[in-house]
Amino acid sequence: MAYAGLADSYVVASTYTGERANETMPQAKNLASSIGGLSTAVEVKPGERELIYTRRMDITHRSLETAQQYEAIRSLFGEAAKNDAQTLTLARR
């Protein structure tokens, strides 16, 4: 059972839409480890011209007792930062 769950949603609304959605959209990812998990999802609503990027991070330990647990949580936050840094290209339609 997860101790803490952090979820963020970002909405990109614009008069632009991605022409090559598979090449220019952030990719969804699910990652699980002994210390927690990370899940990202991308939902496109073409009619509303929205892209919704949702990130959820679950941390299963309240305290870090070993160096391995510290490295695992640090790696999890690093993966979250990499996912958040994915490129989204918008093109005028």
C-alpha cells in the first residue's frame, strides 16, 4: 500500500495541434520499484484542442533506512524529471 501519492495534471490548450502525434507527443510510462512507482499518461482531445499529461508518483516508505533505498527514491525522482522534460511539438494546422 502506498504511503504518499502525488498526482499532477497539466493541460496544454492552444490553437495548434500536433500533426505527427506519435513523434511529437510525450510518451506514457509506468515504472514500479521496491520504494514506489511512477505512472505518466497522455490524453489527446483533438476536438477540444487539448493534451492532458498526468503524472502519479507513489512512495511506499515513510523513511529511508538504507543507502539502497535512498538511491532507489533518487532514481524514481530522476525518472520523473526525465518524463517531465519530454518534448511536445505543436504545429499550426
